[in-house]
Amino acid sequence: MKRVLVVFGTRPEAIKLAPVIHRLRDCGDAVALTVCSTGQHREMLDDTMRALALTADLDLRLMQAAQHPTDLLGRLMLALRPVLEDVRPDVILAQGDTTTVMASALAGFLAGVTVGHVEAGLRTRDKRSPFPEEINRRVAGVTADLHFTPTARARDALLGEGVPEENVYVTGNTVVDALQWIRRRVAENPPGDDLDLQGRRLVLVTAHRRESFGGPFRELCEALREIAERFEDVELVYPVHLNPNVQKPVREILGDCRRVRLIEPLPYDTFVTLLVRAYLVLTDSGGIQEEAPALGKPVLVLREKTERPEAVAAGVVRLVGTNRERIVAEASRLLSDASAYAAMAREVNVYGDGRAGERIVEVVTQGRMFTAPFEPSV
Ligand code: UD1
Ligand code: UDP
């Protein structure tokens, strides 16, 4: 029997680890599974877990209002050591590039446990963008023993850093498994999104990145305002991240804006339902850059750099930064030029095939990947 500890703390980690956790739970006696939420997020994580039918065996409840990553890291390290001592896992699994991931990988390494990193090998090569995620995932990279990369490009990045080839598995991104799972669930049990857009085109917006806080974030909000003012037949819907550094500028700049709807963060099933209804997506999110191409929705990425260039190369995602004129120009083009829009509104399968969870669990439980590595199809 393998003792496996899975740790997550934020909304995207729960979404992307759900397929792995569900599969590990199905392993019966072959796996003794402990699921630990660090509670880096609270409300946003609770809603997500409910939508994904996820439960945690341990909840460290670490979130504090307006937390600083340094303070959170301190709390995480102190809280994870006793968890590792109690559970004594053979393998600890963490996903992505949050503070929870850096702490879990480091604490696992220090406890002498095999560390598995899901969504390994993403890089911009700029340690300040995204901040602090680029460093979080590099720390996870140097401490991990098993590297589950979404794409061949991510594998090559790790090989270039000296990670032995036999420790790297190209699994695809588990977000595609999660998306397929939630779409089946939504089809059986629609979450009832009651947004009446009165025939307007839906532009779905999310933005929350720390490296944009301050001037760039305000500029990005100004751009959203201008788009809403320019196009009477669109409605911008923005589920606003609960970080106070996001809430304040968004409400100040967009609070009274016609055709901009600021709403609470949505549970995953409702959010995916809106994504399916969307005409265009404006986001700085990592996960949404992966989900929207799988649904054929064009994306403008409100960041200066992305570690997910595959969909950009496929021509369905554009990196537009946080400059107001650039965002307005690129969005206006897609909202008024049908052929430019059609060129980007294509479903591509560059991040996964829905079998990433299966591949990861094969490696964790049997020591090798029996399913062939993920291959993209554009
Ligand atoms: C974190 C991750 C980021 C990820 C994002 C996903 C780090 C450094 N950042 O950023 O990589 O893209 O999660 O959303 O790990 N808050 C609530 N309720 C919640 C969640 C957050 O009130 O359910 C507020 C709190 O005031 C909290 C603040 O948001 O202190 C920031 O949360 P934190 O997890 O530190 O950073 P995020 O910006 O959410
Ligand atoms: N998401 C959600 N509700 C929302 C906004 C996003 O469920 O209101 C989902 C989205 O589908 C994606 C994930 O949350 O899977 C992205 O999380 P976030 O943008 O917070 O983090 P990132 O991906 O940038 O790390």
C-alpha cells in the first residue's frame, strides 16, 4: 500500500488536483490517501470544493485577510511539519505555483518524502513575472522527485535545468480532466446561471495578478471601462477575486459602469457555464488560459508574459499586456471584425486530453506511466 498525501490551498489547485484525488480515492486498498487543505483560500476554495465533490481530511485554515506571501509561507512551514510527521506519506503531491505548493514541496523534501509536482516545468524565465509564482514553481522544481508536465515544452524546460529524463512525465494538464468532468456534471445538473444579458455578447473577465497591482491594474480596469462604453452590444461580466488589492481598484473604476457586471467569485460549475456562453475572454488567469482554448473561446491575456505559450502559438490566445490602448485595440478588433474573431474562435487541444489524472496515478501507484504521453492536437 502507498501512503499518499495530497496538499492544496487555493481555487486553481483544488480544480487541478480534483481529477487526481478522485482517481486515488478509487484505488481502494492500494492507496492510503490523505487530502490536506492548507486553507490558503477560504470562501473561494470552499465553493470550488463543493462544486467538485472534494473533501479534505485535514484543513489547516491558514488564510488571513490581505496576507503577505512571506507570512503565509511561515505559517505553512510550521503547520506542514506535524502533518508530515503524522501522515508519514511515501509521496506528497502538490500542484502549480502558489505559496502552498512551494511550502509543500520544500516541507516534503525536508521530511525525506518523495515529492510529486503536478503542472511542472512552466517557466517565463522572469523571476518577477508572474510574481511570486515563477519562483514558487522553480523551488517546487528543484525539490521534486516526480515531475508531471502538461506539455513537451515544459518537459524540455526541466531537462534544460538538469532534471533527469526518467523523472519527467508528459501527462497533459489535469485542468482538461476537470473541465470534462464538470461539463458532464453541468449537463446532468445545470447550476442555473441567471444572467440575463438581453441579447448582448458576453465578455468574461478575470484579473488578480500581484505583479500588476497598482498602476498596471488600474490601467487594465480603465481599458475594461472603455470597452464597455464603446460597445453597446456587449456586457462585461467580472467575478471579482476576493483579494482586497483587486477589490478596491475594480470597484472604484468599474463600480458605476454601465454594461459591466461585477459579481462574486463563482463556483466552478457556474463559471464554466459562463465560459461556454462567452463570446470573448479577457483574463490574467493561468487556468482560464488553458480552459478557454479547449472550449473554442478566444482569449486576450492581460499580462506582459505568459508561461503558457502553446495556445498563443496555436493562434487562439493573444498576449496583450496591461496597457490601456493595446487592450482596447485588441478587444475592439475581435468585437468588430468577424474574420479576426473566427480565426481565434477555434477549439484546440494543446494542454491535455482528459487523461492526465490517470497518467499521474499510474506513476504514483505503480512507478511508471502505462498510458502513452500526452500529444497535442491543434
Ligand atoms: C493566490 C496565488 C496565485 C493564484 C491565486 C488563485 C500565491 C502567492 N498566489 O493568489 O498564484 O493564481 O491564488 O486565485 O500563492 N481572499 C479571501 N477569500 C478567499 C481567497 C482570498 O478573502 O477565498 C483574500 C484574502 O484577503 C487573502 C487575499 O485574498 O489574504 C490573498 O490571497 P492569497 O492566496 O495570498 O493570494 P491570491 O492573490 O489569491
Ligand atoms: N474560476 C472559478 N470561478 C471564478 C473564476 C475562475 O471557478 O469565478 C476557475 C477557472 O475556471 C479556473 C480557475 O478558477 O479553472 C482559475 O483560478 P484563478 O484565476 O484564481 O487562478 P490561476 O489559474 O490564475 O492560478
